[in-house]
Amino acid sequence: MNFTEKLGAGAPTLSFELFPPKRPDGWATLYATLSEISRLKPDLVSVTYGAGGSTREKTIDIVTRLKDELEIDAMAHITCVNHSRDEIDVILNRLRDSRIRYILALRGDPQEKGIFRKAENGFGYAYELIRYINFRYKFITGCATYPEKHIESESIEKDIEYLKLKQDTGAKFAITQLFFINDNFYRFRELAVRAGVSIPIIAGLMPVIDISQIERFRNLCGCIIPDDLINRLTKYPDRVVDIGIEYSLNQCLDLLKNGVCGLHFFTLNRSYSVVKIVSDLRNNGYLLS
Ligand SMILES: Cc1cc2nc3c(=O)[nH]c(=O)nc-3n(C[C@H](O)[C@H](O)[C@H](O)COP(=O)(O)OP(=O)(O)OC[C@H]3O[C@@H](n4cnc5c(N)ncnc54)[C@H](O)[C@@H]3O)c2cc1C
């Protein structure tokens, strides 16, 4: 079964997220990670889209290579940042010509001081981009969602309203921002279902690999990090990777027991922790290939 078939059948999907390296020395790490994660036979590998500059081109290159050379279903992220409709069309046409089927359609982060500026003849919200893509193209489009509230949003209820709007304009699945507290995900999922959201909501997960990530996660995406995790990480600084793996593995086990639609790992282009976690889930029969 492929990614879409698994989602339709209610079998949990496995996906990984990579980013195009900014510096030349990042490519070796990316290729090593790709080699490791491809052995895990993921249902989908997604590649992020940068805020601007040359890494944007690389998103298209990497998804194309994933599909053609490694024969892995690949998803390109696209954002509205600094793009007119014509520019979005150029990207979408290239992806279509490369036979990429999946797109994660996003607004993107504000360019400066928390204020998002819509490009001339561009899009101001992700739902507008999703609507445009689905009106003109045949991609399978996904969207982002935020179980602990988007950092600019006034409430979780508003976020759910906008998730419903993304569904109504054509999103076929949603991937959450990373979270560490499963109960927050379950509460959000329940409220979303009550509000009419019926698309699969895939859990976004990130095993901690570096203690300095903690502050960055909080500031960038507003995710809540439990005190007991922070305490353990600070008490045993030389065991951060192992603690991150153990925490994330327990999170995955609990999510799978509670009927999660899929696990999406933000890898930061590192494979060690995710390989350990997924191998453990597979070896113990919690996640099927
Ligand atoms: C899984 C995942 C992958 C990501 N990948 C990337 C990436 O590759 N590149 C990148 O730059 N960023 C990425 N992001 C980050 C994302 O771009 C930011 O979180 C961004 O600030 C919001 O994007 P969105 O698509 O959720 O926007 P939207 O859904 O448009 O929401 C943006 C804000 O506007 C509000 N809003 C939405 N609709 C309406 C409406 N109709 N009326 C009023 N307010 C509204 C929302 O509450 C929110 O506060 C990713 C996030 C996730 C969860």
C-alpha cells in the first residue's frame, strides 16, 4: 500500500522530513541520512521549502531524486512567502513534469517581526494556496496544523476553524507541528473531529538530539516541553540523545495505541535517533512495513 492507500485504510503511515542543506558540507549528511532512512521503507519523505534564495531550487531537485533514484514517494513543501501566482505556477509545473504527486501547501513564517506580508498577486493564507492548487492541478495536497496552537493564532478553536477551511479547499491530510505531550494532540484531534474535520491528522515528532534545541523549539513553534523531560535532559547532558530516543519512542507507542493516522519525523537531516525508534517499533510489531 502506498501513503494514500494506507491513510484511506487507516493503517499508520511513516514519513520523514528533510531540509535542503544551506552549506556545501551539509550534503554529505543529507545523503547519509537518506541512505539510512530509505532502508526503513518510509511511505513518504518530504522536503521543506526555505524562506528564499537558492535552497528553494534544491527542494525540487531533492524530491525529484528521491522519486527517480531511490523510488520513494516524495512530497515537496511550498510556501506563499514572496511568491506571486505566476511564480507558484512555475514551481508547480516543474513538480508536475517531474511526476511528483504530493505537496504540503503552507503559508510560511512571517518575513519580519511576526508580520506576514502577502506578495503582490500572491496568497495570504495556506488555504488560498491549497484552493489554487486544487483548482488548477492534480496533486495530492496536505497542510500543516497545530495541536498546541499556532504561535500567531488567537485560540485552538480558531486553528481548528482554519484546518477545516484547508480541508474544505482540498487538503487531503494534515501534519501537525511537533509536540511532546500526546494528551494535547488527543484533545485537539477530538475537537477537530467535532468541528467536522475528517481528513487524517498525522503526528509530527522530533526526538531531541541537542539540549540547545529546547529553547529554539519553544520560540520558533511555541511547542510545550514537559518539565520532566527538560529536567532529565539538563541533569544528564551526556545522555541527551538516548533520553530523546526513549521519550519519542514512548510517545510513538502511545500514539499508535490511540489510533494515530501516521508518524511524521522532523529529522533535521539526522538519522540515528529515528532509525532506532522506527526499528524498535517495527521489531516489536507496532508499526508494519
Ligand atoms: C508539518 C509542517 C511543515 C512545515 N514546513 C515548512 C516549510 O517547509 N517551510 C516553511 O517556511 N515553513 C514550514 N512550516 C511552518 C509554517 O510555514 C508556519 O507555521 C507558518 O507560520 C504557518 O503556516 P500555515 O501553512 O499553517 O499557515 P496558515 O494556515 O495560513 O495560518 C497562518 C496563520 O494565519 C491564521 N489563519 C489561517 N487562516 C486564516 C483565515 N482564513 N483568517 C484569519 N486567520 C487565518 C492561523 O491561525 C495562523 O496563525 C511547517 C509547519 C509544519 C507544521
